[in-house]
Amino acid sequence: MSKQIITISREFGSGGRSIAKALAENLGIKYYDKELVKQVSLETGFAQNFIEEHGEYAQSKSKFESFFGQTGTPGVMNGLSADDFLWCIQRDVIQQIAEKEPCVIVGRCADYILKDRSDCLHVFIHADMAYRAERIVRLYGQSENTPEKRISDKDARRSVYYKQFTGRDWGMAQNYHITLNSGVIGIDKCVAILEDLYKQ
């Protein structure tokens, strides 16, 4: 199979980030998640928390866009909206990372951005609601919303963002080389399966 890049897309609470991090450590390759956010922050001048929210989730309307206008302002960010400008920079950074070194990249439409590369393994991690609800409460604690509500909201915003910038439906098996149910298979077994695929 001879893959160099692994992209991990995931449902909220499914453990995709944990799988990605463990996989990168086991393979001895670079892991890009918060590191990617930092790099995009340097390129754009946007705060990291802004990028974390706007680089993967659909927004109703940001304060940034309220100031500059939803369709952008001539001479500011090349006339693009904040979200479109961020998408362009994020896409370029992901492409540069893929050119530079073998790595695991979490989320941010990397599966779509790198879809034409033959050296990528595109993965989608999912699980049923009960598994994810228990996991986010255990990891992140309770909030004013139920865990099911938190999960549904995050997944819906992620799905809308993905559709907006890729034209594809988020989570559809046809967009990935492999999809894994972490609730059934388990985090460690998911890591082992992907490690084996990468080395083939």
C-alpha cells in the first residue's frame, strides 16, 4: 500500500484524536492537530481558538464576519470572508505538511484536500451515541447540555462545514479508504488495524 500520510476524520466523542495520536507515536511519524492550528495561526494572524472553531465547524455568523462583512471587504483578506480566507490558508498548510514528511493529520477536511494524492490513507472513526456520550462525560465532564445534545451539535456543525467546502457528505464511506467503529472494535484495536495497513 505504501502510504505516507494518514488523515483521520471522526465523529465527536468517537476517540478519533486518541487513535490518531497513538498511531503517530507507534509509527514514529509526526502528528498534526494542535500543531496544525498553531501553524495556521502563524500564517493568518488569527487566534488559535478562532481557528479551532472556524477551521472545522460551520458558524452561524462570527463577530469577525460581522465586522468585515459576510462576503469580505475589498483589500482585506483578498476580499474573502474570514471563513473562506481561513479555508484557503488551512488548505495550503495541509498540502505543505503532506509534501514535507510522513504524518497523521486530524480533521480539517484533510481527506478532501489530499484526495488526489496516492500516498494517503483516509480514515473515518465513528461509534454509537451511547459509547460517545459516556466517553465525552468521562473525558470532558458534564455541561449544561446533555452529552447527546453536545455530540449532535458538534457533528451537525462539522457536517455543514465539510459540505460547504468540499461539496461532499461528511462521514460517507465512499470518501474514505476505511471506516472503523471504535465503540465495537476498541481504541487500541483501531490503532493496530491502521498501523498494519500503513505498513503494508
